[in-house]
Amino acid sequence: MLLSEVDNNVIVRVVEINTNEKAKQRLLALGLHINDVIQIISNSNFSPILIKNITKNDARIAIGRGIAQKIEVEQVV
Amino acid sequence: MQELLLGVELPKKLKSSKLYKTVALVGQPNSGKSTLFNVLSDIKVSTANFAGTTVEYKETNINLFGNTVHLIDLPGLYSLNPVEMGEFLTLKFLIENEVDLIINVIDSTLITRSLELTIELLELGIPIVTALNMNDEAQKKGIHINEKKLSEFLGVEVVKISALYGKGINNLLEIVHSSLIYGSVKPNPIKFTHHIDEWINKIQNELYIEINSNINPRFWAIKLLENPEIVPKFVKISANEILEKSKIDIIDKHKTELFEAFAYERHHHSMEISHKTTKYISHFKMPFIERLDLLLLKPPTSFIFGIFFLLAYFFLIFYIGGWIASALEDPLQSLTPIYEGIKNFSPLLWIITDGIYQGISGAIGIVLPYFLPLLILTAILEETGYLARVAFILDNIFHKIGLHGKSVAPFIMGFGCTVPAVYATRIIESRRDRLLASVLLNFIPCSARLTVIFALTTALTGPIWAIVILAYVLVAIGFTGKLLSLFLPKPLGMIMEIPQLRFPTFGVIIKKTLYKVKDFFKVAFPFLILGSIILSILDYYKVTNFINSLLQPFISGLLDLPKELGSTLIFGFLRKELAVLMTSQAFGITNLSELPLTITQVVVYIVFIIFYLPCISTSAVFWKEFGWRHLLLTVVVGLALSTFSAVLFKVILTTFFI
């Protein structure tokens, strides 16, 4: 499923990033990699999607809805 | 990308000094570099803070155990593959200058991600000392890093510090001193997986570097594969087919883009190192700060807090600004008689001195009072990290006008003065967003224009019209943005780190504000003085009525305004609030309420003044920052918007109201 479709507080694993190269470089630089486990902190259509990278115990990253629709994730049970 | 790097010039002054050793602070944004810089620069020999071409550098000489060291705080970057303007400059600086030592500042609470940059910095071959900053916060979060082990893995000195509380600074300075004096060993970069490393070594042997630089040739071999666009011309490769063969082989084995393969390798190393050196002891319960942060970020509470803070922000600015302005009014006015004597000596000289005095009293009496509280409040917003939250909240609204949240900071600054706001657009990554943001920025009513609105509406039409006009201004900015963004490529979506909420440190806020005020006096102030001198000379030679008749067909014909207002538009270009002062002079009255204008005429006049031209200081900064073509676009869009809005208001008001 797409990152933009994940509900609040759900934990998912990043499967694929199909954004353009510049966005992909920025995501990688911010420490978001394939197989990273992330938690969705806020996903409402009034603001960008806020995620926290659990594998890295990292800061939160805000991702615009357009880009979140190009990131493939799977639920981590 | 290549031309972007070439298009970036370092400020001429910014060369690493030949006499002293150069130490550069390099780290990811929000890792506390500036705080560390401020702490280190307290033991300073001399400071020379200056605005770089695109991003402000902070540079100073510090006294380190007797010898002077040249310390530079470079813009933060996430990786040596630059995406943002600031990152280009840091990379370019590190490549082109003799940097003797890098202090790699790391936010210890984000150790894993920060190590990815550290691993990349090792490849540069410049000696490094790693400073694990915010050590106290990491401990509070149950993160314990074994710096001895980390030092072994990275092959560089590692020291724990807390710049905010000044802890561990002496230890850091001793290590920096010893590595500068005894020369620390060049770091040995971490090996990639076998077959990639083989290719790198093969490429490295074929490399021919024209100028001697302290950059490890291996770095160029890696970048030729990973990000060839940033490899400068002085790096040549004799046998090109090796490069091609290696690219094909790596892509074949990794099934991904080259830059992804390298990014993944460094990510893997940093994970491995951080697992072996960092223990997450207590799983901390959500501290109060994080629960508060969720309220500030998650809708709907985020909007409630957002509106509250925005209102408080403006109320404080106008309350404090108004108070300072009135407090300064009498002393400034009382100074006028001093140079009264020159009048009978030579009227022209008097006019010029009066012009200079008006310029100074205008800047200090009108612009500065609103500018100072705005700078302090904006610095607080930045220091606490709340500005990133505002960008997060407003991102959707900004998207509708073709921008994204990150351009919030310049827009908020724009309410104070457009000049610092134009500098603030440097944090916006893509040039496209930056150009659009700067055009729209021009229409944000600066403190001078707000003075015009409030002065005229309170004197003649009542505050209601001020709100109507301000509402119209925001709508107009939205539409213009929407319209302009149709001609521009699609905006890059928002990808932004939301830093920790932190208590602001008083010292950093004061330093930031003083730095910006000094910048304002260096750039905008001279133009304010120049503007008033030109104005007083024009006035002296009675050029004003010539201008009035020149603009008469436009002013009276199209806008139904009395022709005397024509010349005020010229003065408005020099300084916006002068338009108001000139209206009273144009009609030979002292009190604004005696102006012979109907409500419609006042509203039409204000609306036109807000949009028509950027003031002279803004135009100068635009020219310097974006080039004359962009300035011309802004002027054309401004004139079109101002004429359209003025006529629109005239038509509506005359039909429905008076």
C-alpha cells in the first residue's frame, strides 16, 4: 500500500521509493532507506504526513502528500 | 547540477586565511553548530561576521592556546551530494579551500543518521574531529554512546560535548589544538563492499588531478560513480571505459541507481557502527515536550495553536513596535532645531541635511521599532523549532499558491521588512520555488506599508478598511501565486525534517537579532538615506509639480485621484512610508485627517501603494540576489497587480458605496 494511505500510529516498513531522483536523494539524506521501519505520527489531509523512523530512533520527517503517494510500504505486524 | 555548482561563487572575502590554520564546523542542520560557534567565538581575537553571496557564513578568528585559528561555521548539510543551495556552498568551500581540520558536529540524539555524513566526510581525506553534541539530551533519552569504540571504528578523535551548557568544550579544544599542531593522521575512509572498492581503486589509479588539493583522490573516484555532476574540471580521468564498465557492473549487481547503491552502503555502515557503539538503555516514557509537540503538529489542535501563535506574534510586534515608535518620536523631533541654523546660510545644504536627518529618523523612528520585535520573535520561533511546525501546518495552503511550507519563514519575515525576507529565501531548495516566493514576498506589506495602511485608515476611513485591505492583499498574493505557478514547473514536494522542540537560549537569540540588525544597517539603511536626499533635492527644485503633471493622466484619469498624489508615488518608491508624509506636504496640511480625499479615493490610493513597486532597498537586494531580469518581472507583475486592484476597488466602491 502507499505511505499516504497509512493511518495514524500504524508501523510500516518501506518497500520501494519511486519518486524523482532529487526527492529520492533528499529522502536518503534524511535517513529514510528501503526496509526502514517507520511509524506514522500524523496523516490527515490538512497537512503533510509526519513519520518517525523507528530503525534509527530518529527525528520526525514531514513528507508532502504527493511524494508520500510514490512510496510503497507494507504493514509490520 | 554542474552548472549549479559553477554558478555558485564563494564571497571573495571568504578564502581560508593563509596565515592561520582553518577549522570548519561541518554537520547536519540543527546539530548545534551555531551554538558551538558562538561558544568558541567567545574566546575570540576578532569577529568578522558577514553575509555570504547566498547563505550567511559566520567566520571568526579564535585564540587557541596562544595561536590564532580561523574558525568557520558552514551551512548545515545532510550529505556531500548537495540538493540545497547551502549544501553546494559547503561542499564547494571544502573542495576549494585549504581546510586544515573539520569539526564534525553531531546531534547525539540522531547518531545513526548523522554517522552517514561522517562516513562520507572521511572520504574527503581532510582531518576530522567528531564532536558528539547535545550529550545531555541524548542521556536524558537513554542513549549512551561509547566514544572510545566509535573513535576506533571511525579512526578519528571523538569527544562528547554539550555546546548549550558549555560542557566538554575544553576537552574539544585540546584535541583540536593537538591535531592542528602535531598534525592528525588523514582519516582512512570506510571500505565499500569488495567489488565496488575494486572499481574505485581502478578508477583512482586512472585519475589525473591538475591542481594540488588536500582532497583524497579516492573521493573523486567515488563521486565519478556516485554523483559525477559535482566533480570539478580539474579532475581528469585518462581511461574513460573503466568508468563506464564499473558503472554497468555495479548497477548490474545492485539493481539500483548508482547513488542509491552508495547511499545504501554508507547507511549499512552507519547502522553497523551505531549498533556496536550505542546502547539504548531505558525506553524513556514520552517526555512532556514530545506530548506538547504532538499537539502543535497534529490537526486539529495544530491549527488552533497555529492561529493563536500567529495572532500573538502580530499583536506583540505592533504593540511593542508602536510603543518604541512613540517613545522615539519626541527625542527624534527635538533634534531638528540643531541644524535649523544652516537654513539661512544655504537653503540647499539645509535641504540635504534635512533629507539625511529624515532618512535616519525614518529608519530609526519608523522601520526599526517594528523590525526589532519582529527579529526577536522570529529568532525565538527558529530557536524553539516552532517555525518548522508553522511550515508543516501551512504547507497545504502554500501548496495551493504553488509553493510549499518551507517558504513560510521568508513570508513571516516579509511583514517586517522585505530585505531580510529576501535573504531568508535562501533556505528554499529549488530555484523555481525561490523565484516564485521572492516575487510574492514583494506584496507582503512590510512594516513601512503597514504604517501607511494604519496611518491613513485610522485618520480618514476607520480601522475596518485596514482589515478589508489586508484581507484583499492576502487573497491577491494567493491568486498571483496560483497564476505565476502555471508558467513554472511543478513544485518539488515537501520533504523536511521536524527538529526537536527546544527551549530557546537567550544568548543565541540576542546574537541572531544583533547580527540581522547589523545586516539591515549595512544594506537597507544607506538606501534609506540616499532616498531621502534625492527626495529633498527633488522637493527643493520644485520637480514635484512636473512629476504631478507627468502622471496626471494615469492618476486622475484611471484612478480618479487628485493629481497632487502623483509625486507621492515617486517618493513611495524611495521609502514606502514617505508616501504618507508626502501626501500631507502635497496638500500643504500638517494633520492627515485634513486630507481632502473621499473614502474611496483613500482606499484606492492605499491599495495602489501596497503593490505598485518594490522600495529602492528591496530592488537593490533583488538585483544583487536574483539579477535584473527577475527584478523586471517583479516590477511588471507589481504594476499590473496594483493597477488592476486599484481600478477594481474604485469600480466596486463607487458603484456600491459612495
